[in-house]
Amino acid sequence: MGELYPSIEPYESGMLDVGDGNEIYWECCGNPNGIPALAIHGGPGSGSAPGMRRPFDPHRYRIVAFDQRGCGRSTPHGSDPAVDLSTNTTDHLIADMELLRNHLGVHQWVLVGWSWGTTLALAYAQAHPNRVTGLVLTAVTTTSPSDVTWITHDVGRLFPAEWTRFRDGVPRDQRNGSLVDQYARLLASSDPHVRDKAARDWCDWEASHINLGPEPLPRYDDPQFRMCFARLVTHYWRHAAWRAEEELLNGVNRINHLPAVLIHGRLDLSSPPDNAWKLAQKWPRAQLHIVPGASHSAGGTISDHVVDALNHLADLAADDNAYKI
């Protein structure tokens, strides 16, 4: 089983104007002449992190990371309630990735996504299959309407006290429509105290089912992160990533010629393993690893599987002329 590589720093970084008043942060690490690979962060709204570089062999890969619209170091930042999110959609992010690919002079790349990043990776690959040489998807989700219902309602059966607090974060007289819609309205309130409480309540609920360990997640301590994360997640989830039920699952026929590795925790309560399993049934070249004892976390044994998967795709790139990078 592979181990994470030592920490590295970018050899190149910048801001890219992607239109609609947005600029996205990007960086490149590893070998400038290596296999191009795009690391796609989760959330939506989490932003990229230095730890995302470490599963890649820095001698074999040219590692590209970026902060999606409105989060991380990209501007304008979604924590500002005045920032309009109408031009922040799945299709806008796909277009941004294409602009970044052209900006960096990349012909084709491996897509590596975590959580929400797996939805975005699938959507991009299905839109531009000739630009992708392989995929590594961890904590697989398709952000379908049923996925959103699960993560905002159904999984509450496993966390009844936490879910009740989450529900009660919405005043009783405002409980009309889905919880996602209700929180999006609170986050758009003209009252900063209402917005701040809604962001904290949303992130408290996220932490309850994402993190099954004893230590709290420090990222939710940052009020700017909380607001950005809550605004972007509710924005994307209330629209189910602008994709119909099973649209990304059925679209696998456009990419099922590509090699892929799907890695999922057996105890992932946020994104149940059936999404990964269903994808694997339709994807002849996909290897599925259901990791015993693992949850939605990207660390531990999950990371070891990601290292192995990336080494496997690097070997394919070297050995299989059909997948030149």
C-alpha cells in the first residue's frame, strides 16, 4: 500500500480571469514535464489545500490545483453576501477548467476528485472526454436530488439530536420548502446575525456526519470559511448541481473507455457507497475499492489507496499508447 509523498511547494502559481468578474487561483507542483493531473477539491467551497498534493509522485506528475469560483484564494469571495452566485454553476466551473487547461498548455490530464470534486470531475469528463486520460475519484457522489435529500434529511436518522438542531436552526414560521432552500434564504438575510448563525448551524450539521473522529474539524472555526462554504454548498445543492437524477450515472457511457479508480469508505455516511458501486457496474475500466472502517475522510487508508491509484495510472500512461498524456 502506498504512502503519501513528502510535502512540496508550487513552482508556479497565478490568477486566471474566467469571466463574469471572477478570477480563479491556480498552482502547479511536481515535475513541469510530468503527467498533467488536475486536483479537484470538495465542498463546494472548500478550496484546495496543500495536503492534496501529497498523493502524487512529484517526479512523475505535473500537479495542477485550483480554487473553484468564489472560494479559497479565488475572487470575489463567496463569504461576501453581496457576491452574486448566479454565474457560479457546474457548467461555469467546467468552462473554468477548460480555460485553465488551455492557459497551462495541457492537452489532456488525469482528473483527481474528492467528494463534491468527484461530481465535478464526472461532469467535466462527460463534457470533454477527449481531454481526460483517467480518473481517481474518492468519496464518490453525484450530487443528485436523492443525494441531497440523503445528506440533508435521511442521514438524520443516524444523528437524530444533531439533525433536530439543524432543523431547528430554521424558525418554525419559515419552514416551507426543503431545508437547503430554507438555509439559503437565511444565508441571504439582510441581518448579519441571522447569516452568521445560519452558516454556523449549517457547518455544525456538516461536521456531525462528515467527521466521525473525536477531534473537531478546525476549518469550521473560521467565520469567513463557514460563510463561504455554507453559501456555496446550499447554492449547489438546492439545484442538485444542475443535473437530473442519475444524469451523471447514465453519462458514464461517454467515458467508460477511460481507466478509473473509485475509492470509497465502507462507513461513509455522508455519501453512501452505492453511488460508487453503481458507477463501477457501468464502467468496465473502473476499479472499485470499498475501504473497510473508513468514513468520508480523505486520510488514513483512503489516502494510501489514492497513492496506489495514481501510481497505477502513471504506469498506464507509460505502458499504454492509447492513453498518451
